[in-house]
Amino acid sequence: MAQNVTCQHHNNNILVHDTIMKIQPLSDRVLVEPAPAEEKTAGGIYIPDTAKEKPQKGTVVAVGPGKKDEPTTVKEGDEVLYGKYSGTEITVDGKDYLMMRESDILAIV
């Protein structure tokens, strides 16, 4: 099953076409599915796509095995908070994910 994978790190766009079955992070890396951006404010005003802020919360989808002397502390399904510019954006089959080091995760919610 071929899947299109698009990676975007900071402002560099990289398009990779590869055959993958499942993304398995290496070392202390974590794959996070970002929470959807807010569509409207608390007052009911709709926010246009260009003005939406990047979400800083998401769900852990996959976890690497950790470093040799440091196992990972997060697990699949954890809701986490991460830095605004953390990780590398990855798109698999039209779905956006972030690949980041476990140290980029600020807290488990």
C-alpha cells in the first residue's frame, strides 16, 4: 500500500513518495497528532485559516524505544503539550502529524 508522505521542517518543504506500512519513530522520537485549531473564539467570532494559531496540544500516536539508558516516559494515547515550533510536520494520506523528540514535550495532560 503506497502512501504519500510530505515532510515540512521549519520553512523547508520536502516531498517524499515512499512505501510505508507504519511509521515507527526511532530512538527518543514521538509521533503526535495535533489537536485541531480553534475555529471560532469564545465570543463566537469565526477565525479565518490564515489567522489560526498552531495548536500546542496533541495525542501521541507512536513512540520510539528510547535511548540506550533512558526509556521513553510517554505512551500511545497520551494527551501532551509541546512547544509552538517543536517537531517536524509530516503528512501521511492527507493527515497531519508532528515528529518530535520526547524532550520537546512539555507535559502530559
